[in-house]
Amino acid sequence: MSFFPGKDPEPGDAFACDAIQTLIVPRSHDVGGFEVRRALPSTRRRLVGPFIFFDRMGPAILRAGQGFDVKPHPHIGLATVTYLFDGKVRHRDSLGTEMVIEPGDVNLMTAGRGIVHSERMPEELRGSPMGMSGLQTWLALPEDKEEIAPLFENTARDMLPEFADDGASGRVVIGEFSGLKSPVRTASETLYVDISLAPRGRVRIPSATEERAIYVLTGDVDIAGDVFPADRLLVFRPGDEIVVSAPRGAHLMLFGGAALGSRRYIWWNFVSSSKERIEQAKEEWRTGRFDIVPGDAEEFIPLPE
């Protein structure tokens, strides 16, 4: 989730496969028994396409009565993408949106010039244990769209195109893959694909997308003879077709897109091509000039010191 504190990820071990440009080992952080691994941003890689933030949440079992509560907090200059494998999250925002995010749905919240939201475990589910597993990613917006009006869009799981070939199956979350196109709209060229590999399955990753990476969720993957375990982020060299196989099966996310072409700054929940804009957002949050979240206006996360 966008609220978790996290340390910079670490560089990975040396590797032989020259198709891999960067290997990142995410840093894990425990939040009340809920483990989060942060893969982006890192000291070695700030973005992959528009992806400037990549958190792996769980998997974890939340005990009865445990729950989690992310108080209202602001964003600018980015779009958040929440994608769950297990569990449910109630989303509220300053546009008046309220909905429970279900596994497999795509929740795209475009902050633009500014939005406030909260993310909480649904109250009606707190009396029983609940599994929680998913990804929270941020897409930096192109410079000419950093100040657009905020927007929230939900795309249900059954609207996402699915594929199955050569032991690989999955769904196209954002962008185009395997001749299929997701209905999810983004501000710049974006690729986000959920891929499961059966034992001895394989998937070809075309070279057409400018910047590409995978995050290995479970299992080991083989790329040109090098084997990588779960919880590794592998950034591929541009221009190469990549074949990923899994002798014993694996689950991974493919992501990336066109490079933004200009630098982005990130501080707390703010992303911008301008340091001055981030300072402005900090002052606006400190002085209460962001909108409130209807139905969740009593609490908020203060600006970090």
C-alpha cells in the first residue's frame, strides 16, 4: 500500500545473463505483522517505464480483530494501481469514491494536481481471519499531465483479457500483451501483466516495450540458464526478446512501458518533475488545504518530519 514506510532496496548478486540490466533485492519491512517488500524506487533504479514505486504486500494472514487502517493521506503527480491476489480493502477518496477492492480488480487512482484517500480493512470482515496479498504500484505522470484533475477508475477482473499458451497463463492488467489489450486507460504507454507458469512452462516477452521488468512473486524462474528465486526484481536490457521459464512453476508480474524522458522527484506520497511543486504540496498538506475524504474525515496521516 502507498502508506507503508520502507527502506531502499538492495542490489542483487552478480548474474551471468547479459539480457538482465539490473537485479534488485527488495527490502522488507514489518508493519504490525504484515510484511511489505519495496522494490522501487531503489538506489540503482528509479523507474521502469512510468513505474516509480513497487511494493509487494504479504502474503499474510490477518488475525480476527487485527485488521489494518491507512488514514487519509495525499498524493500528487502520480497514479496509484492497487492489484490484489487475496483479501479486500475499502477505498475512500476526496472525490467521494467509496468501494471495496476485490482480488483481481484494477483500481487506478490518478492523483494529478492532488487527491486524498484512505485504505482500510472492511469493518464487516474484521471478526474473522483474512488473507492479504497484492501489489501497490505508482505510475509517474507525464509532465504535461501532472496537474490534471484527479480521477478514480475501477476495472473488474472479468473485464481483463486472459491468455493461455505453452504452459503460461494470466491476464493483461494494463497495456497490450499476447495480442490482447486491457481496457484500463493510463496517461502514458504502460505494460502490466499477471503471469502464472506451470511446471516447465515458458513465456516470451517481446522487445517492443521500451523498458521492461519482472517481479518474481513465487517459484524460481530461469532466464538463459540463470535461475532467480522469488522476491527478485529483474530489469531487462532494451531490445531483446526474453524467454522466462519455470521448471517447477512460478508466478510473476511483468511491468514497464515507455520511458518518461525527464527526471522525477519523489518525497513521501508526492511525485513531480519539479522540486518546487513538491514543496508546495507539503505546505498544502501541512496547512490543511487538500480536500477531505467524505466518510473518513476524522483522522489523517501528518506530514513526516
